[in-house]
Amino acid sequence: MTGSQSNSSRVRSGPAAAVLVSAAVIMLGAVAWHVAAVFLALAPENGISQTYKEQIDGYSRPTFARDWKLFAPNPLQENTAVWARVESASPDGRRQVSDWVDLTGQDIAAIRGNPLPSHTHQNLLRRAWEFYAKTHDLRDGRRVDRRGDLSEQYLKRIALQRLGRGDGGGTQAVAIQFRQQVTPVRPPHWDTRDAGTGVMVPAAAPGAQPWWPVREHDYEGLGL
């Protein structure tokens, strides 16, 4: 009698079974879509990836973007630092612009001396700026790729998460601006190529990109 009651207690109701089956189907579908999208993003171009390029790029970039520079014959020979500043407005309408903040310097400080540095601190900002640089003309900040808006939103949210909403005195960030600072890395003594000296920045005032407006939805999900 006990065994019969135990077996009957394991029988699930029809609605519960339907919910479990539906959840399993949704999970399998999500996994299948993820694997297929990442595969098509990394695989050589083909008819499917060309037909659905916009959808695939929208899902896979910039999180799953590939970067072969590590294995290139001529690795990168320059260090790029990303700086940002915000324009804030006080309740009485006054505007003020903050000092430039070295976001890359923050990342370097977070990993220096750490035997197990965060992968995010090493790569998140760097990859975001590379994505932005590929989709814009850095001389004037003009978009040159249809993914330009996505790269701007990605970079903006990374910076806002670090800079916050204002100075805590009632001011609110209303605009943000970026610039890059490129420092050549001297080649080894046996390399005859001239990597240049000093600090190089794009021609636009000095390396500054256009101001972007900051709106409430830019903070969505940032916990600020």
C-alpha cells in the first residue's frame, strides 16, 4: 500500500507536465540559437550568415566578437588609453564639465599586483573601444558602420557605470565625451621598424569624440 501511494505521488498533473515540457523546449531552443549564432559569427562567410548578418551581429557582437591580433605576425605595438568626462546639470539649470577620467588607468590599477586579475578589468573597456573605433571615423566621430549606434551604447554604459549619475550634490549627468590616448611601444633593439615616440592622438581636439546625450534609459540595469 505504501509503495502504491509512493508511486502515485510521483505522477505529475497535466498542467505541471505541460509547463515542464514547454520550459524544456524553450531552453533547448535558446541553446540551439546561441550555438548556431556564435558558430555563424565565427565561421567563414556563407549564404546563411550573409542573409542573416544583421541578426547574427546583433546577438554575437560585441560579447562574442573574435580578435586574431594575438596570433598575428605583427602584434599591436601601441598602448591605447580611453578617457571620459561628463557634463552635469544642477537643479537650477547650471552646467559644469568634469575633469577627464582615465578609465583605462582604472583597469590597470585594478589588475596590477593581482595574481588572478579579472578578465573583465583586462578586456571589457578595451574591446568596447576597439568596437567603437571600427565603426567610427575617430577624426570626427562619424559612424561608418551600421553597428555604430550599438558600439556607442555599449561604450557609454560601461563609462556611466563607473562615473555614476553625478557628483552626489544634486547634479545629474546629461552628456558624456570620450577621447583616446595612443602611446607607441618601442620595438626591441633588433627590430628596425620605427614605432615613433611620444604620445599620439587623433587630430580632433585632442582625440576627443563628440558629446553624446545621457538619458535615463542609459542607466537601465546598471544598478545606479
